[in-house]
Amino acid sequence: MILREATPADDAAIVETYAACYPSRVLTPESVRADHEAAPPQEHPLTVLAEDGGKVVGLARSHVDLESEFTDLAVTTVMVLPGHRRKGVGTALQRRVAEHQRAIGMRRTVARTADADGAAFASGLGLAESRVERISFIDPSTVEAPGPLPEGITLRSLGEIDDLRPVYDLDCAVSADVPSATPFQPYSYEQWTVSIVGTPLLDRDCSLIGYADGEPVVMVFCDTAGTRMFSGLAGTRADHRGRGLARVVKAHALRRAAGKGVREAYTNNDDTNAAMLAVNTALGYREHSRQTLVLGPI
Ligand SMILES: CC(C)(COP(=O)(O)OP(=O)(O)OC[C@H]1O[C@@H](n2cnc3c(N)ncnc32)[C@H](O)[C@@H]1OP(=O)(O)O)[C@@H](O)C(=O)NCCC(=O)NCCS
């Protein structure tokens, strides 16, 4: 087994490894490349591959978490194909990225465990469980037509909006309310336009914003790739909550996605986020899996 840094020729193998270890992730080789190119230098991104007999059997990634107030926090991802586990591959990969993380001044890390193997591995590293996320699944073609929009609300797709600054402000406001293992700090507007809105998977027809009195008050952002979709952020401005806005806008987004041929849609929610879990359940989402966020020293 050898460890080496990933090159652009490995983008397809990276997508396949995610598909085996984190099946709800929606990625393409093009999006892996674009994310790499969009990463600001302060993230110090690193992807290391483990190869056995010329085949990629695992990988580890690291980047500095610029969306946290902690200045010494790195995000770590380690994954090994199921048939190659318990042979020390994960340990070798993790040591390689931890070396890099220490060298750039990082002292703590967050990681996301995908299964019982991951939980045991993280516990062996001294990482403590901080919160649990529920991954939910729906076939968007099963979503019923939504009722009318509440009075005064107009809907625009992301592709129809010229001035994105108010959408950024809404994103910052709702993201601050999403449960997180570490104190949240938003990207700058410039970085947001590159790392969030500029990514090739962000679907400009299915990502929808609801306006009231000319201001965005509800948003649903969706990534799509062929028949698959992942919706990361859905949020309603605090003074418009409790009106059914998130549900109706997400229903529109899912039906648009169904119209484009999407048949597998995933979303993630903190296990304590009762409001969003209720919206998703009402739309017909069902639990797919759970992931535990772990945090600790490097
Ligand atoms: C976590 C993962 C990367 C480990 O890969 P691996 O190559 O099997 O790891 P290693 O062989 O180096 O195992 C290191 C130690 O982790 C612990 N461990 C790993 N899997 C375990 C399991 N199923 N049960 C108990 N302990 C386990 C053991 O202490 C093991 O050492 P040992 O085999 O000497 O007992 C792999 O299981 C995986 O890809 N899981 C899905 C993704 C994920 O959750 N990543 C974790 C992010 S923190």
C-alpha cells in the first residue's frame, strides 16, 4: 500500500470512494475539481490517497474550517473501502493528514463518521461525539403538488436573481441558527459567491428564494447531478417562521427536480432540529442513515 497526494486524474476515483463510504453525498469528478480550485489558500486543502495494487482503496482529506470562529480547527475526512478495512489503511491516512494539520498550526479537528466502523475509529483517536445528523431520502417524483404560496410571497429561482447580496445576508442569518459543533462564522460575500454559489452542482433552477416586500425571507439551495440531488440549506428568516414557508418552497424545489429527472434526493439535519425534521417528514422524506459529528484534539 502506498500513500500519495491526489492529482486531477484521481477525481473519478475520489467520487467512487465517497459513493462507497458516504453514499448520500452528491459529487461528480467535475465538482471535485471545481471545489479544489475554488478553495482559498487559507484552507490549506490536502487530499491523500491510499493505493493498493494500483487501485485507490481509501483517502483522507483536510481543510482549515473557515466557517468556524475557531482559528485552529481543521475538518478531517478519512474513508476506506469496506473490503480493505481493519488493515491499518485508515490509521496511515489519518496520520499523514494530522502531520499536515499540525504543520499549519491546527490543534483540533471535526470529522463526520458514516457508520459503526467510523465511530470506533474516531473514538480510538480520542474524538468525542458532539452531535448527530439524520440523513433523509425521498424520490422527488412522489412529492405532492404544493398549495398556493402564502399571501405576499413571490418565488424566484437562483438563476433569475441579479443581486445576490440580500440572498447572502439571508444565508448568513439562517446558517447562524443551524445547530453546529463549533461556533459558526460565515464566509465573506466574495468567498460565498465562489464556494457556495459558484459550484457546478448548485442547481440554479431548483434552488429557490421566496421574497416578501422585495426582500428574501426563505431559501432552499439544492445540488443536482443527473438523477441525484442533495439539499444542504433550507431556511426561513426568523420573523417569517411558522407560516409553512420552508415546506411549500422545498416542495416546489423537489417538484422542479423531479421534472428534470431527479429520483434520489438527500438532505441532512441535526437530530435536534425538530422544525426542519418535521418539514421533511411532512414532505415524505424517510430516514436513510445517521452520521455522528466528532470533535477533539489533533
Ligand atoms: C473509519 C475508517 C476510515 C477506518 O479505516 P480502517 O482502514 O479500517 O482503519 P484501521 O484499520 O487503521 O483501524 C484503526 C483502528 O480503528 C478501530 N476500528 C476500526 N473499525 C473498527 C470496528 N469495526 N470495530 C472496532 N474498532 C474499529 C480499531 O481500534 C482499529 O485498530 P485495530 O484494527 O488495530 O483494532 C473506515 O471504517 C471508514 O471508511 N468508515 C466510513 C467513513 C468514516 O466514518 N470515517 C471516519 C471519520 S472520523
